[in-house]
Amino acid sequence: QVQLVESGGGSVQAGASLRLSCAASGGTFSRYDVAWFRQALGKEREFVAAIRWRGSTYYADSVKGRFTISTDNAKNTVFLQMDSLKFEDTAVYYCAVATRPYFYGNYYRRQSYDVWGQGTQVTVSS
């Protein structure tokens, strides 16, 4: 069973950058789709970005052009590069992996992913 550990969160000022990492143990990402979600205080968990195991990427409109999802060559770590951070990006960020098949178009749905990390806090001050 794949296990995920996120890191890289922190407190920054608006306009700064952070890079989140999601490391896999007990397996690799090479055959799985991976996504980042986030949950702000008092709000539902929402889709941020996804990368299919074949390499296609998808982004929420709110982060498009500012965030970049990628994997390392060994496919054991997924990154979320976050630039031009805004106050509204403040949330706990979760990495998730789909180890079971799901409907192709549902890459943005929480239910498509069955393995989750513990989350990492990102706080952006204005």
C-alpha cells in the first residue's frame, strides 16, 4: 500500500513562492494519477492540481498560471510549485493518489483518490 508524506508548507507573505513535496513510500507514482487538494478553515476540501501517470496536468482555475504540478524522474515524489501566492491560498494542502481506476474525467473529484497524505499547512499573509 502506498503511503504519502507531504512537506514544504510554511508561512509566507503574499507574492512569495513555496514548493510542496509529496513523497511516496511502499510504492511509486509511476502508474498512478496524483493530485493536490486543499482545505481552508471552515471550507470543503477543493481540487488544486492533478497529474496523470502519463503526464497530463490539470489545474483549478484559481491557481492556473501560478501553480505547477510535476513529478521527479524516479516518480517517487510529486511537487507543487506555488508562485505569486495570495491570501486566499491559505489552507492545508493534501496530496492524494488514485490506486484504483476512476472515470477519466473525474480527476478533480476527491472520491477518485483513495490514498491521502496527512496534509501540510500553507499560510499566506497579506
